[in-house]
Amino acid sequence: MIRFENVTKRYPDGTTAVDDLSFEVSEGELVTLVGPSGCGKTTTMKMVNRLIEPTEGRIFLDGDDISAIDPVQLRRRIGYVIQQVGLFPHKTILENTATVPHLLGWGRAKGRARAAELLDLVGLDPSVYGDRYPEQLSGGQRQRVGVARALAADPPVLLMDEPFGAVDPVVRDHLQSEFLRLQAAVRKTVLFVTHDIEEAVRLGDRIAVYGQGRIEQFDAPAAVLGTPATPYVADFVGADRGLKRLSVTPIEEGDLEQPPVVHLDDPLRSAAAKLAKEGARWAVVLDSDDNLHGWISTEQTSESGTVREHARRMEAWLPVGGSLKQAFATMLQHDAGWIAVIDKDSAGRFLGVLTPARLHEALRRSIDADAQAVPRTEVELETVNQFIGR
């Protein structure tokens, strides 16, 4: 969808902002451009909509050389979201959102209908917010309007220049979550500029890590964190890149342990016998359809009755495919020594439990799998006993 071929931007004073840049962004892909201030990432993005013209090289949009497209017409094909939003203060939120459809001659009714649809999609009820003015909205709400306005004409490409950088961390986290939800629904081709490696890792399908005017590494977030291509990238992503990698490493079924399980209507005597046979202090409790219900300890099985009467609700759980970071946070939040993992496509079918030891193994396997270019299931980990020769 977007292709750079040997693109350079050199200013009259001799400053080279971008130097011989070549890369491609596939249709529906979200690529984050990350690096320190002045490294060329915003210049790269602004060359796509010709706010800045390259000195050398060519840029293609869906196969068309953009130098042959009228800049105004080009920009109407590309959504653009900036940090300060840039809403018109004298126009209502609905009117702001309908700006590009109006410029394209959609007609008032069609443009307002599209604007209302997009406001609803970004979580702003048009019946509540449509007639308000920008000054009546919070920073996070204005940023949502900026995203809705950029999407109003249904452009195939979206350019985002540090769009969430001007809001507080709590709002920023929420906006990132909402944008991921929105991107899953609309699947635009996105170039997203940020200086925050954690934001780049969380949002990007791939990350372009910039040095001075050049891309030092262009890869999946897990690969950038697990196997930095250069010392510069390793230094940029930080010594805590292993912790950051937790957020992009999913829980897989192969990471799970299988503890004893009992069912709600089992007699406590049979549950106690099962725990004793397996030498376990607790069991996971399932309903008749093998969906997760809770857990029970050996102390509780000494009572009379059924498991249902004594089982505790399970608070620490996640669906398979959730990140190891979510798993670790859930363990800490509930002071739990393990979490239950369920099938994300069912009513809660139990798959197994993730322990701290298995979480650590999953992270190690993920890093080694990237380094060896093999699936995680094919990675053999060296144990402590192997290391000391036992």
C-alpha cells in the first residue's frame, strides 16, 4: 500500500533529515515509526501526503507515484491525525467530523450521517456530543474526534503523528486500547509516529526503529525486543526489553500446566480422594460443560456435601492469547500463585493454568524461537540441572 524507494530529504542548509530510505507497508498493516526527536520519523510521514517533498527517490501509494498526484487530491485520500487535533473551534463536533466529506461534495445529509456513524464508532454518542463545540470536550474526547474526522471519508491510509502524546497517561492508555479495537474493525493502513517504545510495541504490527535519518531495524515488536539488530536498537529499547516483551508475547496452550480438576456436582469425598492421589493441595472446579467455575483446596474437601457448596470463585483468569504481561499483572493484582486460562472462543472452557515458572519459560521460548526462526514448540530450553551437569 505504501512503498518508499531510496527516499532522501535534504534541506538547503545541508541537513539530511531522511537518508536513502526504502521500506514497504502492506495493506491493513499498522507500522509504528519510533525514535528520538529529530531522527526523521515525522519527516517520513509528512512526505507521504506531500506536506514535505522528498529531495530524491519515489513514494508510491497503492501503486501510484504520489509525485504525479495533485497534493490536495492526495490529502483527501489520506486520513491525518496530529497531537493537537486541530479541530475548528467555531464548528460543532458533528460539523468538524464531516469536514472532509463536505470538501468531497458528499452533500450535507450524507456527510452528517457518516460523521455520526464515526463518532459512535469512537465511543462518542452523536446525540450527546454532536452539537457540542471542541472547548466543551476533554482532551481525550477531542483526540477521538480527530480520529473520527480522519476516517470520515473512508481513506485507505491513515497517518498519525504522536496523536496521544498530549494527554495524561491514564487517558493515553485508554485511547490506545480504543484505537486497537477500532483498527481491528476498520483495518486501515497506518503509519503511526511516536517517541515512546512502549506505545510502538503495543500498537504496531511492525516497528521501524529510527537512528539519525535511517531505519536501524524494521521488524515485529517481539523481534525488536528479543533480538535487537544493532547496539543502537538495544540501547534504545532499553535494558528492560525483556519486561517490555511480556506485552507482545501471547499465552499459548503449550505454556500451560494441567492441575487436578473436579466438577461442581462431585461429592467432596471423591474430590478429596483425587487430590490425595495426585498429591495436590487444590483443584480447579469446572461446571458440567468443562467451563471454569472456581477452585477448591484440600481443607475444604474435609467437609461433607458437594464441591458446589464449598468451591471458591476464580478471580485470576485470562483467555488464551492474552499477553504474558496481562498474566503477570493478574497474578500480582490477585496475589495469586497461578492463573487459570480459558478458551477465548467459548463460554469459558478451561484449558489449564499458567504458573510463574511457566510464564518465564514462555518468555524464554519466545525469544529463542525468534532467534532460531522456529515455532515456540520446537525450542528446547536448557534447565538448571543441565547447566550444572546433573
